[in-house]
Amino acid sequence: MQTNTIYILLADDDEDDRTFFRDAFAEIKINANVNVVHDGEELMSYLKRTDIILPHILFLDLNMPRKNGLECLAEIKQLEHLNDMAVAIYSTSASEKDIEESFVRGANIYIKKPNDFDSLIKTLNIATTINWQYHTDSLNKDTFLLRIE
């Protein structure tokens, strides 16, 4: 079992999805500290605080009220202190337009939300064990979309 803590932040307005996400991490055999925010405005306020440990991975929903995921992503990429944070777009959308826009705006990976709990566990396990340095330094559109078969 991993001894270092991985800090995870989920930005998602859907309460069921937030619960599903936390429950999945309870099943994964890693030492994770999972925090959640409810919308894009709350996300950006949280990330600008000086009294937090920044997440290693941000799971960012695209369709949120007040400020959507793409708006948040653009703002995140403009903030120097967030440059090392991996951003995983985590959405129900499988739209090519959303995937392309996420890639262009600098997300590290695009994950379509799985439909069942076992797939979610598998997806989150892979996403938290990816070599994020590779995904940050060598963005490749062919490996941008995480596909779990």
C-alpha cells in the first residue's frame, strides 16, 4: 500500500456523482485525501486559498452552474501556482467538441464518467496511478481520452 497521500479534488455539481466518487475512493487501495466542491465558482475560490494543500489531481466536471469546467480550466492555466496540478476532465459528455476543447485548453486527460460503480473504481484507480509527468510533458491527443474497456 502506498504511504504517501495523494490529494484529489472533485468539482461537480451533482450530489450523487460526488457521493459515487467518494465511495469509489474508499474501495481503492491508495492513501487518498478526497475533497469536493460544488461548482466552478467554489472551485476557483478554493484553489486561490493559501491555507490548503493543492490537489495533485483535479477531476473537473464540464457542466456546472455559475462557472463551467472549460471556464475554470482556462482560469487555472493562467495561474502559475497551479501549473503542476494535473487536470482530468470528468464528464458525462462524449462530445468530440468537448473533448477537443478540453485538449486545446490544456487538460491532461478526458474521462467520460462510467455508468457503473465497478467501472468507476477501475477508472479512478488508473487515473490516480498514471505517470502524470508524462501526461503533463507530452500531451498527445491519441492518449488524451481515457478509455476503459
